[in-house]
Amino acid sequence: WEAASFLKWETIRAVVVAPPSDLDQSSLLTFLGFEDLNPLDKAEAVFKEITKSTGLELDLICTSLGTILKRIERDKRTKELTKLIALSSEEQEFGLESLGVVGEEENILLVILELGLNPSSVKANLMPMLSLPSDLKNATRQKGLKAAHALALSIISAKTLNITEKKAASERINLTQKVISENLTVAET
């Protein structure tokens, strides 16, 4: 695709393969490197792997990840956690123990680190994607809405606008279409 773009080709013959719904860890590692894997699919795949590996429910994983990261940040040891990404599994386990992370918390972080992901980035960028309204999830998957735009649009809710959910969804859908058609920046969104 990059070569065809460079050569200014208008069309190419290609086979588009969607990521399988039952990614195992080795496949997940491969797909995480794809630039065109949308952030929603990436988030769902990562959290599905954490759930599968730890046996914990999604809500508990999200709560635990937030708690762990707040504690590490409070102790001013975030850089130490980030450095663990490039280390071996044994070194990661030792590093987590030195950060006071054990048990379920350790298991969650080990899965994230094994995938080569920064736990803080997973919390900040992937976790919010899971709670998007269905219309924004559909726009992200089918219309190419970017993650940052989807998150910006997600504040349009029944609660924040004090309107019905149906009306809020209608407003989001209209504004989502405007964002896409006018190619708005996140700030403009």
C-alpha cells in the first residue's frame, strides 16, 4: 500500500483480512503491530486476552489497573514500570515485586507487559474505548472515526446534556458525521 501510494497508483488489487474474533496471544501480538487495527478492536482484543489469562472480569481488571497505576504514580515509580516492557518475563516479575505489585495486580500487568504495551497507555488510551456508546463504536469500526474523536464525542450524553439517551445518540450521530465529512481535528470536534 505504501509503495502504491508513493507511485501515485489510484487502485491496487488486494485482499483485506479482518482480524479473527478469537485471537490467541501470538496472533494478538501480530495484529497489535498493524497500523490499521482500529483502537476499539485493539482495546477489546487486549482486554479479552487479560480476561482469558487472569480469569478476572473486565470491571475488576479496569478497577485494579487504575488502582495499581495510581499507587505507582503516587510513589513516583512510573518510569520503573515503563522500563519493564523491554525486559524478560522473569525480570518483569522481579520488577513488579519491587514495585509492590503482587497477586491479581501482578497477573494483569504481566499480561500487558507480555504484549509489549505500556500499562499507563493501556489505561489512558484503550480502556476508555471499551465504554463508548454503540454508535461511536460503530463509527470507529465502519467509518474510520479516530479514537480521540470518539472520546471527544462521547461527552455528548444524556447525563451531560440533561436530555433523553435517544436524543443524545441522535446528536452524537449527527456530529460524528460532521466530524468525518469535514475532517475536523480533535480540538474542533
